[in-house]
Amino acid sequence: MTTYTAINLIKRPIAGEPINAELFAVVQKDIPTLGEGEFLVKQNYMSLDPAMFGWMSPDTNSYIPPVALGDVMRSSGVGEVIESNHPEFKVGDRVMGIMGWQEYFLSKGQGLNKITVPLPDETILSVFALPGLTATQGLFNVGKPKKGETLIVTGAAGSVGSIVGQLAKAEGLKVIGVVGTDEKADWIVNELGFDAAINYKSDDLDGQLAKHAVDGIDLYFENTGGPIQSLIVDRMNAHGRVVVCGLIADYDKEVPTPGPSWINVIKRRLTIQGFTMPDHFHEVPALLEKMTPYVMAGKIKHRSHVLEGLESAINGLNLFFTGENKGKLIVKL
Amino acid sequence: MTTYTAINLIKRPIAGEPINAELFAVVQKDIPTLGEGEFLVKQNYMSLDPAMFGWMSPDTNSYIPPVALGDVMRSSGVGEVIESNHPEFKVGDRVMGIMGWQEYFLSKGQGLNKITVPLPDETILSVFALPGLTATQGLFNVGKPKKGETLIVTGAAGSVGSIVGQLAKAEGLKVIGVVGTDEKADWIVNELGFDAAINYKSDDLDGQLAKHAVDGIDLYFENTGGPIQSLIVDRMNAHGRVVVCGLIADYDKEVPTPGPSWINVIKRRLTIQGFTMPDHFHEVPALLEKMTPYVMAGKIKHRSHVLEGLESAINGLNLFFTGENKGKLIVKL
């Protein structure tokens, strides 16, 4: 075999329309010959993440440049070094990092981290890669949780939200998760140990909040947006913190939904802070060190929704909008 | 003279209706006899502040308890000690602090600060009291300004906004002020030295922002709310900070206006933080120390809008909604 398959982005998605095959070109590329200091990774699994909608969009004000049209679609993945001219990456090493929608990846090592924990590839991508790093950075470094506080997390059965809630439980917080199906509600309460779940499709969202957040809300980890946003802010305690990590409900809207009035920001002296991982890639080793004990102690359960084959990534992205994915979306190559 | 006049709050204001005399009772009280450790202050000037709308409202979620019905209306003022059984407050000492809508105030010293700078009472109330403390806390401790950054402040001719802008200019920032009249625009640019002024009643707010904030906005000090809010957030730079200090445009609304979408909070990694001074009263000495050099160096100009007589306070509050006040509203007793 001298060629491999890659998928390039060739058109930008239109707000409100599903992702479809016309946005991409599936191409064959020659497997490259290694230069000095280079190594070749065979990618085994790659991750699908909501951040991809930002990467595909033309908005130049986003936190990292969009994928250029004609370039391979950006993604993180795990793989194995199969050939190496690099002193620190040996054949057989397992690595993770940004490799894109392709079967092989030529690297000089920049941005790739070696995997040293004895966990399967699926777990690495579902916990140690972007989801776990994002959850750890957002919860601890932005949210600054304190034992005994009440945390609410939206997208609570999602890849980031499920880890946020479990980390917060391990830290001694009361944790309420917001989800979109009863099955997910059941999973986060009965499998992950959340204190309560609220289905955002409920007719009585505010009543649900009143029932479960009896002492108000100190920490709000936002992954989704939607009408529950203002109701949650209305129930926040003085000096509450909002960690704004994702707004999946708004990514396909041309005009974003307004946010909560700032009246409560004054009255309750709230802090609302946004963050994205690319600002913190240099902190990945410290974040991994923070997260590893929780994972190795079995406190972070996860489930993966595995799609088969590189091209399944394209339609796979639409599962974020329908909410039909059951667990972290990953693609097996 | 054995009695003095005080004004009690007896009804709560109705959202959307002007403040009127029926909300208050003007009463005569006996001048009290001093107990051990007490002293009597004759109040000379008292301050009218937008925070008063919060203090009058029934909302129990506000940052300090509302004024109880039947109690004297809350306000800060300056006065002179005229009788004392207190070791640290002597007859003739000038003091400032929360004394309420009344001619005399009996104190044990708690919450009152001695005035040691040789400045007139009007200047003390317009700069050193709540407005200057609020501006100093919000700009430096919440906003963390850096030389060369662009700051925008709403309510820029107001008591807090005018000081925020002048402090920021003294720190080497580019300062844009948002005001509601051309006269105020002229004052902040030509008298206070702001770099630019925008009248929020302009037809082309976004064009005005584009013209004056050519490098985007790093720091947004919010005193008013209103439709310019979302336009400003749309022009904020990465890692921008929003200091939410006041929302005068919303204080008389039953349903507060929605805020900006949190999409930019993620994309630009913004921090939106509310604060109110009662959380920081213990820091007043440090704040005065920070502010004093700017004032004594003549860098903080101000103008006062003086109303005559205790009862003028009642209608005076409505000037906040009409924007007709020219400078810091104070009442001469």
C-alpha cells in the first residue's frame, strides 16, 4: 500500500443546514517518505467534537483560524508510530494530538503527546484527549469549585459534561446534570453518580430547577445554551461562577440567541468566563497530571459511540445537533 | 432646636413609573441624647446614586437587603461631628459614610470614615465617596487595565463613568465614552480628555464604534445597559473584560432586557464580572489610598449637580432616568 485516504474540507457549512458530503473531498495521498527528524503515525481512532463547527466556519474572529478550504479537516486522534527518524518518538510509541481526518500523519513531534497510561485507545480519546482536558481546565482553573457547592452542567451526558460532573462529584460538590433524553438522565444519575438530572425538554424547567437546586447554584458549566440558560442564571447564588465552554444549540444559527440580562450579574456579583482549549495547549502536561489520579482511581466512567471508517465522520457530525449520539463520538479507522 | 427632619421609605416603587412623594414620609424626629461611645453627625451633603433603586426594590436577591418600609431611606453623605462621647471621633471632625436621608445621624463609628483631605464637601461626595470608590474598585481590581488598551465606558458623563475614564486615561489607555447628549459628549472629550465620545441616541451606533474603536475593545465598563451593549461585545478583542457596574436602563423595567449571546464569550474568551461596593467596604482605606494621588494631582475633574434641601432628593432620583442631571447628583441640607 503506497497511498492513504484523507478528507479535505472544500466548502463551508451553511447555518441551519446539516453537514453533508458536498462540503468534503475524499482524496488519496501518497504515503510520504520521512525527512530528518520526522516520524509517521498510523491513526487508529479520531475524535469528533463540537469545536469542529467553529473550525469549519468562515468566522475570522474565532479562537483559532478556520480550516483553510482544500486542507485536511482538523481533528484530534490517537495512533501508533510506524516509522521514525525522530530521537524521541520510537516505532511502537502511542501518541495523541491533532492529526486530522486521515489515515496517516507525518509529524516532527510538535503538538503530539505520548500516551503513557495503560488504557485502551477509546478511553484515551474519550477521557484523556480534548474532553478530559477541557473538563479539567474549565472546572478547576476557570470554575474554582469548592466542596459543598452546587454545580449544574448542561450537555451533562456529553463528552465534556459527563467528565465535569464526575470530577465535581469527586471533589464533594452537589451535581445536577441537564440532558435531552430520559435515557441520558438515567445514565448520569445511576451510572455516573450525579445527584439529579433535568431533561431540558421538560415542560416545567424552572420547577425542576427549584426542586433540585434547593440551595441555589454556585457553579454553572455551560455546554449547550438554550432556554434553560436564563432560568439557571436566575437561580445563581452570590459570587456564582459561569464557565462558558460550549453553545451547541447556537452553532447552526445565523443569529445567535440573546443571553441572560446582566441584572443578575450585578445583583449576585457573578463572573461569566469563556475559555477554549487552544489557549491552554501549553498546559496539557499539567492538566493530564491533575486528571490522571481521578481516571486511574476509576472515578471517571465514560461511554463511547464508535463510528466505523474515516468517511463516517461526515454524517457523524450531525449527531451533535440531533443529540442521538450515546457517548463520546469517535471514529475507528 | 430639638427635632430634625428625616425621610422614610413607606412604599416600594413600581417598575416603569417615576419616583414620587407618595413613596416617602417626611417626619420630624427628636435629636437623640448621646449614649456611651456614640457621637452625633450633622449631615451637610448627601449623595443620590443609581444604587438607590436597588435599595428601594423588594427583590430579596439583591446584594444588600432593601430598605425596610418605615425605615429612613439609605444614602451616603458627608457631615461634621457636633457632639461626641467617642474617643476617636471629636467635635469638628469631618466624616463620610452611610447616614440616610436625614439631617442628623447618631453613630458608634461603624461604617463612617474620617475625611482627612483638604477638599470641599462637594468634591468629597462627587469623587471620594461611592463614585470614586466604585470607579477605583471596578477599573483596577475587576477590569485590570493595561497601558495601550482600549476602554469603553457607558454612562461616561455620570459620576462613576467620568472617574473611570479619567483614571484609565491617566493609566495610558485609549478611552471612549458613551453618553446621551451632545453637551455631555463635549464635556468628556474637551474637559475630561477622553479620546472620543459616542451619543447612544445616534442612528449609526455600530459605525461610531467602528470609527472610534479601530483596534477593538479590550475593556468595557458598563453603567447603563441599552442596545449598544451587544454592539460593544461584538467588537471586543480576545481576552477582553467586561466590568458590570450598573444597568440604569433596566432598573425601571419589569422584564429586564436580554443580554448579549454568550457566543462571543467563548470565541473571544471574555470575562464578564459584576461587582457592587458593599462587598468591598472593608477595602475602602486601600481604595482611597489608590485614588488619592490621582485626585490630588488634579487628574480627576468633576462637576456636581446640587439640589437644595432634603426633600429635593425625592424628585431628584428621576433625573437618573431622564439623564437631565449635569454631573454628580448631590443634595445640600
